[in-house]
Amino acid sequence: MSNNQLFRLIPKVDVVLEKERIKEVVTVYGKEPVKEAIGYELDKIRKYLSKDPSEDGLKEKLDVLEQNVINLVTEKKKSNLKHVINATGVILHTNLGRAPLPQKALDDLMVKMQGYMNLEYDLKAGKRGERYSHFEKLICEITGAEAAMAVNNNAAAALLMVSAVGNGKEVVVSRGEQIEIGGKFRIPDIIDQSGCKRIEVGTTNKTRLSDYEEVITEDCGALLKVHTSNYKVLGFTESVEREDLVQLGKKHGVPVIEDLGSGVLIDLSRYGLRKEPTVQESIKAGVDVVCFSGDKLFGGPQAGILAGKKEWIELCKKHPLTRAMRIDKCTAAMLETVFSMYEDEAYAVKNIPVLNIMTTPLETLKEKANRFAAMLKEALDERVKVDILLCENPVGGGSLPGEMLPSYAVTLQGENLQVDAFADALREGELPIVVRLWENHILFDVRTMYEKEFEATVEVIKEKWNI
Ligand SMILES: *Cc1c(COP(=O)(O)O)cnc(C)c1O
């Protein structure tokens, strides 16, 4: 067969498009990306033919043409954002999306997000409503606040709170609470950004009520308290209780605002964890506005929630920054669901993943580790050493600083196992697994692993073992 004849055997793009399997891909991804992939694959065949003009070679190439096109299109269309197995044991892992969302929030989202929704529409009155209305009452019921709202994250909430309440005047803050939130966002920067004047009082380890009182003048716009949620000052320390700060604020007619960081709504000490100040306590103490994160210990979507006295929250709602930081409908919907879950604490602890993962007893984790280890032993050959190990991990996400939670990890060890390369391999593929390494062991901390995914996880490990 002459070269020309051979080249004429290469099908036209339109002909390939009519193949049954290709048509199926077109229904999923649309015509254009498939056409492009066919063109690319046909070009490859032409290039091949010009180097090696054999009929057999061409036949081989044509046999796999359809599959190659399908692979190319699906590979290109694969999502970059993926579900990941978190085997690090760090519950609030900012790199891994922080709080995993409650199933109920996802289910509700599927229903509420179909088509249009009443985000800013009062269905009873038939006119414009407020996007916070769907969860404001719930927040008030749970926390005891008079009013509430939410913005995109707690960094935004803190900036809004200081800007709106401080109103360009002086904002007083303790030197012991000048924290960096991460990502170069620091409390002093927030105050400076707000256009307020930063008045620092006390020292790193000690700040007294009199330190605040001394600097209060008629230019004072707010007293700011910040929960040192990602570090701890130990030893010779003193800080002012929020009750005392509130009294001082009242005496001088100055509002007290508080950035709580991770917003806890339940008393964690009831579950054997260290107590974190709750939002309820802050409101009860009389703080005028408190802000906290939606995706830390609260266990919901990324958001910054503001709650407190009506006059100040109204001021925040009207502030121009609010429009720039406003939450979208998905966040509003999820906040409504997650807050509603807190109406019953036992239900919340069971069904909000962050709370559930955090309060799982050690004994339960041990049993979980044993089950996972047994599955791995069965799946891998006997040269792989599978064990369980008592370990520790931080909660992460700037919560419960210094507190290490005991947990159990399943460890893998092999004679020629290159742990770094293996850990790299585990992160590739459609179900990436992020692990911890310890000496020459691979650690799978079962605390943050979902049991329903054990089987799929074992499959990935088995597949990668032969690298
Ligand atoms: C984490 C944290 C923030 C920032 O919250 P994001 O939701 O991450 O924006 C602000 N203040 C404190 C005290 C925090 O711990």
C-alpha cells in the first residue's frame, strides 16, 4: 500500500465523532473538547505514519484511537479539587479544607440550591428580605445574643467589627493579645486597616484592668479582647477577665468587642477536653459584639459570625465593608443547617464531624485502628509490617493551642520501603491519602479517617505498594 493510500485510511474527525462510545462522551462533556481531542490523536497518528508507514502499525493505532480520545477528554476534565483521605489526625487542617461538613448540611444544600431560592426574599411579606434572617434567630436562641450576622470568614468579621464599632476612634488592645491569625493577618494590622487608632496596653505576659482604664479618654471607640486561640502564654501571666472589661466599658460608656477565634458553642470540658471560652459565655458577660469562625470548632462552612447587642450588629450590617464581605447563598444555607443542629447538643456532637471526631473516646479509636490494621494485613503481603501505635495530634486550625489529643495510628513498615516516595505516591490518583511519617514508618491516624472509606483506602494502598 502506498503512503498516500495509508494516509487516506485515517478517518475524518466527523467520522470518529459518530462512533457510539465517542457520542457518549460528547453527551457528558460537549462536542468541542471531544473534537479537539480527536484532532490531537489523529495528528499523532499522522506523525507516526510519516515515520513508520506500515499498515499493521496504522491498524494498531486505529484500534486504540477511540479509547485514547476518551482518556484524553476525561483526563482533561478531571477536577483538581478532590476529596482527600486525611490520615494526619489533625482535625482542623487548613490545607485540607478545615472543618469537614456535616452530611445534613450537604443534603440540605442539594435541595436548597436547585434553581432559585429566597436568599433575600421575605416569602411571607412578598418583598425584599435579609440574607441573615434565615439563621439570625437561631444564633440568638442558641447564644443569647440580641442580633447576629455573618461574613466570609472570621478575619473579615474581626475587621468589620473593629471598623464598624471602633468608627475611626481609638481601639484599646492588650499586648498579650496581639496575635497573628496566619497568612500574614495580624490583630494590630486589622486595627490599623480599620482606620482606628491602635492603643496597646500592658505587656506580653501581664495586662491589668488599670492598664485599660488609664488610657480610656473620650476618643476611645472600643475595648478589644482577642482570644489567644493559637498560642498560650505560660508562667507569670495575668490577663483581664471579660466580665471586668465589660464593667469597665460600661463605666466609661465604651463598647467591648471580642474576637473569639474558633467559636465553640458547647462546653468541651464535658467531653474530657480542655475548656474553651464559649460564645454563650461571652454574650452572657455582656460583650457588645463577639465574632468567631464558621469552620473551626463550630464545624460549619467558612464564615465569620458576628453576634451581640442589636445596636452594634445593626451598625455592622450597614457598614460598607459588609457588602464587600458578604456571604453567598451556599454559606447562608449551610449556616442555617449547622446552627439548627446545635439546638440539641447530643445530636450536634454526634452529627457535626468536627465535634464527633474530637470527642471520640480513645478506646473507640483503638478499636477503629484495629479494624483498619486487620483489613491492611489481609490485603498486603506478609513482608509488610502492619501495627498500631498510640500517638498524639493537635486539633489544628488555631484551636486548643498546646493541647495534644491522644489517638491511634496504623503504621506500615517494609524492608525496602522508601517512606517519602510512598507518601508521595499515596497523594497521587483519584483518591489522595495524606499521611504522617515517623522514622521509617507510614502513619495512618484513624481519628480523622472515615470508616466508610477504609475499603477504598486499603485498595489505594495495595495498588501503590508496588512502587
Ligand atoms: C482563626 C482566627 C481568626 C481568623 O478566622 P478565619 O475564619 O480563619 O478567617 C481570627 N481571629 C482569631 C482569634 C482566630 O483564631
